[in-house]
Amino acid sequence: MGEEPVNNGKLTGSEATQFKPGNDAGGRRKGSKNKTGHEVVDDIVAAYRELGGVEYLLKIAKKDFKTFCRLLERVMPKNIELTGDLTISADKYILDLMRRRREAKNAKAD
């Protein structure tokens, strides 16, 4: 059999790169925010404002309700915890949008 290679005590392969407990060599601090993510959000908000803000969203809602609903789906919280008595009231504008969408769909079917 051949001799074992000698590496003069140096770590090789995954041993050399594996994280060791107590090694505070770098990285973000625990709980710190990802700056790149905040920059992207800021850019999206800037684009939204340049396109017209709320007026732009209203145009999308009127022109392509399905796209508007997908947008709502992405920004609404996935889970909402409710406690106590619950009273649900629908906003008149949302109800009106839904009614117009239904009417437009029925008109296309005719």
C-alpha cells in the first residue's frame, strides 16, 4: 500500500471551510436586516410612485382585475390571528369592483 499524504497539519477540503463553534469571522449580526432587500423594496416603491401611485393601481384594477387580485394576494398577510368578536364588513368599492367584473364576464358570455 502507498504512504499517507503529508499535509503539514493544514486542513483540506470541507474541513478547511466548515464553520466551527465560536468562530465569529464575519457575516451579518443576528437580527440585522438584509440591506439589499430594503433597496429593492425602495426601488419598487419609487417605480410605483413614478407610475402614478394609487391612480395606477386603480387603472390596473379596472383594466385587469385578475392581475390586481394577484397583486393583492402577494401583499396581504398569509395568516391573520383574530380574537374576540368578529364583525365583517366589505368595503363598498371592493364590492362594486366585484359586481362590475361579474357583469363584464356575463356580458362576454352573451
